[in-house]
Amino acid sequence: MAIRLGVIGCGGIAHAHAAAYQKLGDRVEFVACCDLVEEKAKNYAERFGCKKYYTDCYTMLKENELDAVSVCTWNSAHAECSIAALNAGCHVFCEKPMAMNTEEALAMKEAAEKNGKLLMIGFVRRHGSDAKMARQLIEDGELGEVYYAKATYLRRCGFPGGWFGDKSRSGGGPLIDLGVHVIDLSRYIMGNVKPVTVFGATFDKIGARSEVSLGADAWQSMTEAEKPIFTVEDLVTAMIRFENGAVLHVEASFNLNQKSDNLTDVSFYGDKAGYNLNNSELYTVMNNQLADIKIRGENNFHFERDFGREGKNFIDAIEGKATLLANADDGVELMRILDAIYESARTGKSVDIVR
């Protein structure tokens, strides 16, 4: 029997969710969708075959017997919509970041547990072949003790516009939008290690840079702002210390005066070898000589392919065929990290993560 599906929020990322579900054929039935903008909901329903469309998620949940819901709204609505769907008896696939803060994330987790439903968080990078390879290398001891990692997601001119610059809806800038991906990816590859202390700094020196063309291939919000809004940071840098003593250095920007248009790089450093995720290369010593070892095969991240894997993991888990690769606990830990970084940036002091 097909999983009866609803979608809340019909913007750009909701189209990626639909494409992933479509790959599963008759295992999924698109029943209803919802967006604050009626025309957007109508167009989404027509494109993906939803039988009904709404502008209010509570009405959608009340009038339809749904098994699962994808929450693809702006960040400030993640908690409310996810909790509403969970309370309506639906499993939920909520886009990243999980919420606006740890308090909201914990409320979402509690709602999932109370209703006995799955709550998956959209950490798509966990589903990449690159993540699988790196995690396996560390588990097999090829790197030895991993004590340091670097995660970079820097854009030269990459503010997506729309609600992404409105802190009241986004919760922040490149940290909560881009940094969340590489922080979670690094933590996952390192064995889901728990963070204990954070020091971070944020900057707003360039702003939206909206007068500069992003190019045809840039990711841009489908939400049109009445006027340019930019009340978030344009750069964040942070050091995260984990309970096993390892440290992660992370950088993320919407706009930064660097050479590369888009620099995404993740590396891990152990006492036996280092590993670069982007190049699939090991850096070690052999016969008392420095050695760079290229690992061949499918070791990359591919958005469409891996989003398909993510959607399949959600449906497989609902059917009892798999466990979630990114669950509510993972989302809560990331919110703790994000909250701590923003608090450290505000105070200029390191912040201990208290549970």
C-alpha cells in the first residue's frame, strides 16, 4: 500500500523532495500540498500530481489521512509545522536546519516520541558516496586517531535572497544555511561525536551584495521579498571541540572577497593519515616517504542522486526496512552547536554545551 504523502512549503527544496519521491514509483502517493502563496501551492500540485492544495497546513492535515509529510518551509516554521504533522499521526521529513534553536528542536523530538512517529532531518550530505567512504576509512582505522578536521563552505557571492536574509524567518545566515551541512557531515563521518565546547565569530561586513549577478546556476530563493532584507551574518568561523578531544574548524559565508566563487572542502587529520573528502585522497607516509594515495571509484556527492537516496531512506524507514540515517537526535545536536556558535559570537567568549 502506498505511503500517502503531504508537502508543507512548495519552494525550491520541495521540488527536490518531490523528485526523490517520484523515483519510488507507486510506493508513494502525492495527496496534498500547502503553501502560504496559493498560486505556488496550485502550481506544485499540478506539477507533481497532488490531489489537493491548501494555504493552511492545519486544514490540510485535518482534511486528509496522511502517512507522511515533508516540511519544506522557511526555518521559523519548521517546528510548528512538524509538530502539527506529528500530532496528526504523520511521520515527518523536516528540512535542515531542524529548527530555529535547541528548545524548538527538543519540542519536535518530544512530539515524535509522544506520537510514536519518525522524525527525519534533511542532512542530505550523509547520503553521499563520499561520506560513506570517509566514514568507512575512519572506522577501519586507516587514519588512526582523528584529532582535527576542517570544514569549509565559502561563497564569494552567494546570498540566495528572499527569506534567507531575514533573521526572523531564517534564524541566521551562512552558518544555519550552509555551515549546518558541513558541520553535520564532519560530525557524522567522525562517528556522531558529541560537541562539548564552541568558540565562534560572525561578521556582517559585505551584506547582501545583491547588486552583483549570481549567475544562472546559483541557488536562489523562490520567495520574493518586497525589499532587500539582510539582517544576518555574511561570514562565520568557529572551532568546535568534541568529547573525544577532537576539534573541528568550520567556515561558511554568503559573501567573501576570495578567489573561488564557491569553495567547499572537508578534510580529516589522523595520526596515521589525513583524508580529503573532495579529492578522495589519503595523505600518509610509506617507506619513510610522503605519499598521496588517490582512491578511485564512486566517492563523490551528487545532489540529485543523493537526495533520491535520502527520500528512499525515509520511506524505507516508515516501512520498517531501514533506520533513519539522520534522526531527531542528530538534529538536536546540530542545533546545540549552532546556538553555541551564535552565543559565542555575541559574547566573544567560548561556550560550553550543557545537556
